[in-house]
Amino acid sequence: MLGFLVAALAGFLTPQIEGPVVGPIEKALEGHIQIAPNEKRLIAFMVALLAAAVCAALLASGTVFGIILGAIIGYFGTRIYTAIKKVIEGRTDAE
């Protein structure tokens, strides 16, 4: 369960770590691989997911499925929350 929570936090923090993490990676790879602007968020997500997996392994908590599910829920959490809120508000307005 702790691995799931760590992965959810990593997914949620992906937009915040995009600048400080992707910049050095991009500089290190610039002579070998060209990184498109729309791939920067993906690289940040991969780094966050790798960090969550390492933390889960060190804490001996969580499965691969739990870590992936937690990262996805964390990454899309605000959008999921907004969608559920709209559905609930729609039901309240209809009644």
C-alpha cells in the first residue's frame, strides 16, 4: 500500500519536477538523442515512476501493478477529481 501512495505522489508531482529534472537529462543526451518539446513531460513521468519504484523496493512495499496504478491515478488525479465533481453536481442539479 505504501508503494501505491509513493507512486501516486510521484505521478502528482510530475508537472512540478519537469523543469529541474528534464533540463539536465536533455543536456546530457543532446549529442545523441533529440528530445521533442512534447516528450519532456513523459521523461519527467518516467523519472518520477523510477524513483517511486526504487522507494517501493527499499521499503519492501507495493507490487508492480500497485505502483503503476498509483502513478496513473496521481498523474491524472486532478482531472479525475474534477470529472467526478461535475458528475455529482449534475446529479444534484437534476434532482
